Amino acid sequence: MQFKTHVKANFDLAKWGLVYHVPSFEEYMEVGEVEVAVYATLASRYMSKGKMAAKEAFEWLKSRPKIVQSLCVKGRLMDDITGFQDDISRGYVTNAVSCYMKQYGVSENEAFRELNKMVGEADKIINEEFLTITGVRHCVLKAVIDLARMIHVCYNGYEGYTDPQGKIKEYMTSMFVDQIRL
């Protein structure tokens, strides 16, 4: 189910992109938060854990918990903020920055400032939820936190997911090529 929803969101964004449509910020985020693939990634992660994260993990994920919703917001906004110039250079105007600028009539810098505030709020919610959620296995919640960390590393001031040169390449090299032997 998570994968079908993700594919539909990709299709919706592609339709908007083809006709240079800039929807309202809320409409964009509704689709963009799904397209960023947090739910599909977590579902895959839970499948790989086998019995450790059985049916209860998927039921919890299907309930759209606040921690995962906030992770979707963080992922979508950080991706769009760091990839904005690249998107615009390719003629792709359907992203959070453009939608926010159009809807609220603000400058690019003001949009960046406000979207970064939203990322900060999402981080607060993720941390609060992680510390207060009960009745969910630790390995299930740890997968959410690990994904939040990965998003932060990939989009910390640069577009490391789409263009993994630079820092991301250095991190991968240090993890897999220049390993420290124990």
C-alpha cells in the first residue's frame, strides 16, 4: 500500500511539472510529503527486519503517526530547499519554495527562512514523539530516527541525495572503502 501511494504521488508531481503548475503550498505538501518516500522507506526497513518488526509495525505505520508525518515534512522541505536552484535551472517549478513564494507573495530568502523554521518545528516534534511514544518497539522507532539522521546528513546545506559528490561521497568512501579494521 505504501508503495502504491508513493507512485501515485510521483505521478501527481510529474503531471504538475509537465504543465509548470504551481499549486498552493498546502496542496503541494500533501502530495510532496508522500512523494519523498518516508513511508515506503520505513515499510521496506520493517520488511527487512522480519519478525522483529512484524504486523504491529505496519499497523503503526498505517496509522500515520505524528513522528512519521513530521519526518515527511522535514524530508520534503529539506530536499526542496537544497535542490531549489537545480530545480529552477531545469525548468521545474513545482517545489515547496516556489509554492510558498507564490501563495504568500514573499521573496526567495523569506521563503527559505520560513521553510527552515518549519524544518526546525518538525525536528522538535520528531524528538518529542521519540521520547514519549509508548507501546511501539524500540527497533521500529529507531528506524524512524535513523531515517531522520540520514535526511539531515543528505540535505545539510547541499543536495547530497540527488548529487552525491562532495560530502556524501566522502562519507560513503570512509564507510565502505577506507574502513578502519578492528
